[in-house]
Amino acid sequence: MSAIIIDGKKVAEAVKSGLRERIRLLAEKKIIPNLTVILVGEDPASRVYVSMKEKACDQLGLLSETVQLPDSVTQEALLNAIQELNRDASVHGILVQMPLPGHIDSRRVIETIDPKKDVDGFHPVNVGKLVAGTPSFVPCTPAGILELLTHYGYVPDGKHVVIVGRSNIVGKPLANLLIQKSATGNATVTVCHTHTKDLAVYTRQADILVAAAGRPKTITGEMVREGVVVIDVGMNRVDDPSAKRGYRLAGDVDFEPVSRKAAAITPVPGGVGPMTIVMLMKNTVQAAENLSKI
Ligand code: GUN
């Protein structure tokens, strides 16, 4: 079997088209959605993500601002910067790029963001709403994964979805979405993580397998069954002397052998990544609509 390659760029373009009308309606009311990103330090991968967000905002005509703070920023100064953005009525979405330096308490940072501007969906109020089945802002990567599956007709209802990874950004919110009684839910969900014994026992049972472990080749060819749908959330830099930068991007899935058995698979890059960004745009538009009572 040769897998269908799930094209995240194409689906992201379709979502963007749907957003343009909403952005136009806001513009009629003189509102341009504004996403402000706080970037702490000089982490090269974070810089790349932030510039991709800026580019996506530009393409859609959204305002994007980046507040760059030094690695040495104090917790207090960072919290003050967030509170200032909370008060600023021209800012609709606030995103603090993770990871943060070790001396910063990420939990306090997330809890300081106004839940109405929390376009990442990381604030406990938004996490709680998601778990309770009344989601407000849904974290972008899980929302993007559901959009990809739906677009390609891989409806999770009744399927066994196995998620490898239990992060607050991907694994946990995705599991919560998939068990909801909803059009994109009704799945049977298994969440595996670093303490799972014999991972392959679970991954082989998956109808839909989501790899979000943050480690290359976490999923090998022997670990999947024929006909599985594979979503690779990994975004790892692996050394590659033949590449221009000396590294290349690799997912968590050993692509070649797994794609020979899978019915469909997302590539890295070009799979989940573009979806995460476009869902952030969608959340920013939603924040602008909510804050302006549209
Ligand atoms: N770092 C990696 N993924 C994310 C994300 O979705 N949001 C934020 N704020 N930081 C990240």
C-alpha cells in the first residue's frame, strides 16, 4: 500500500479562504484583528515559528506585533508586559511563545493572559471549558489535526485513536476533543507517554495514530498496522551534513517504512505545521469578533 500524503498546506489555504469573509466583516466595522506575540530570548526554532506567524498574519491582512524580550527578563517584567497587552483594547490575541527560560514560571505566565485574548487556549479557564465540553479557544495544533482529519474524510467517530504524547499543548487537549460527544469526537482514545510499557502494543491497535512525542523515529514501521491513518506532530531538527543548514526537519514517525503500510500520512514539514498556524489565525479572528461583540 502507498499512503495518501495529507497536504496540510492545501487544507490551511482552504481554512484561510473561509476566514477572509469574517475578516472583511470586521474591517467594515473598522476592526483589524491584532495578534501580539511575546518572544523571550533568541531560541532559533522559536524565531522561525514567530516569523511564520507574522507572515500568515500579513497574508490575511491581520495585524501582527512581536514584543521581543531578553533571555534575562524577570518574571515580574514579563507579567507586566502581558498585563499591559490585556488592557490594550487594540490587541485581540496574546501568545507567549514557549518554551520560556528556566527561571520563568510558565504556569503563572499563562494564568496572567486574559482568557478572552488567550488564542493558544492554554489558560486554565479555556482548558476547563474544553474538558467540560463547552470549548472557547481550542489549542491550535489539536484543532488543526481535527480539521485535517475532517477534510480528508477520516472521521474519528467510533475509531480507536492512539495518541503518543501527553503534553498540555497537543496530547491532552487532543484527547479531550476526541472524546467529546460532538461531530469531530466520539472516538475511543488511548494516550501513551514515556512511562507506557510496550508502546507498540497500543500503536498497532490504532485506526488513527497521532505521534506527538518530540523524538524522531518514535514510530517505526513495525509499530503500525496496515491501513492506519498517521498524523505526525513532530518537528525535530536532526543533523544532516548534506543539508544547507547542517540539519533537516524530521517528524516523530519513520516516514518511509510507515508510509508503506499507512492508508494516509502527514509529511513533515507540510502536514500539521501549516494547520497550527492557520488555526491561530482563526482563534485571533474569533477573539476580535468576541471582543467587538460580532
Ligand atoms: N511552542 C510550541 N508550540 C507552541 C504553541 O502552540 N504555542 C506557543 N505559545 N508556544 C509553542
